[in-house]
Amino acid sequence: MENVQQYSIEKEPKAVLAMDPVKFILWLFLVSIIMLFASQTSAYLVRRAEGNWLEFEMPVIFWYSTAVLLISSAAMQWAFYSAKKDEFKQLKIAISITFVLGLVFLWMQFEGWKELVKMNVYFVGNPSGSFFYVFTGLHGFHIITGLIVLFTAWTAAFRTRVHSKNLRRIEICVTYWHFLDILWIYLFVFLLTFN
């Protein structure tokens, strides 16, 4: 009697399309922010067409704050590339610069509001001023949330928990920060065009 050997053929598992759940939540959050600002800018255009609209020049400090945010986005990208290459010193410098510039941006937005008050543009009063404060205030709130996300990546970077084999935190951070930058550019151009 011959020994019959049985061979089991192992099938390779089928590839499953999967996404990191935290990144998925981030993308859902970004879509909700887009919808929020799309509805607000639509409401702005409808209300502006009705008349009784105060036209005013945007304070110059908003131009400077835009430049600050663009530089912070470049620093954030530098942080990401440094993490991919395990250049920890550059990572720490770049992520620190991004954080500080985020704070500077918020301060400049507040200074811009003070300039608006000097120009007699108030939150309560003409809808053009109200919309301006709402847009910049909502974006400022999202910058604060971005700074919180950035702070978690910053602390992880200083504990050497962000590196080429663990990029999740920095990827989430860079995605959100660049999104906030693009959102501000959109709002800035929108307000310049339709104010």
C-alpha cells in the first residue's frame, strides 16, 4: 500500500482595498469643511445680489497673513520630506517653524479684525462685514484645530516617533495643513473678487 500524500494548495488572499481609518475620517472631515464653505460662499453671493452691501478694502495685513500661511505650508512639506529621510534635526526645525507660523497667522487675522473695526466694519451691521468675520473666523477656528493636529505630530517628532517607517501622523498633519492653506487661498481670492 502506497503512502498517499495530500498536498494542500494555499491560495493567496485577495487584495482588499482598505484605507487607514484615521485618514478616512480626515477625508470625511475635509469634505464636510468644503461643503460648509461652499454653502457660505453661495449664501454670500445671493445676499450680495440683494443690495445694501457695504464695499470696503481688505486690510493689507490679510495679504501678509496669506504669505505667512504659504510659508508655513512650505515648512510643513519640508517636515514631511525630512521625516521620510529620517533627518530628525530638520524635521524638528521644520515642524516648529510651521507651528510658530500658524500662531503668527492667527495673530495677524486678529489684527486684521482690529483694522476692520477702525474702518467701521463690524460683525453686526452690514452683511458684508458679517460674512467677512464669519469666513475668517471659521477658517481661524480650523487653523486652531490644525495647530492641535500639528502639536501632536510635533511632540511625536521630538520623541522620535515620526520616521520613515512611521509616517502616519505627519501624513495626516501635512494633508490637513495643506488643505487649510488651499482653503484660505480660495477664501482670500473670493473675498478680493466679490467684496
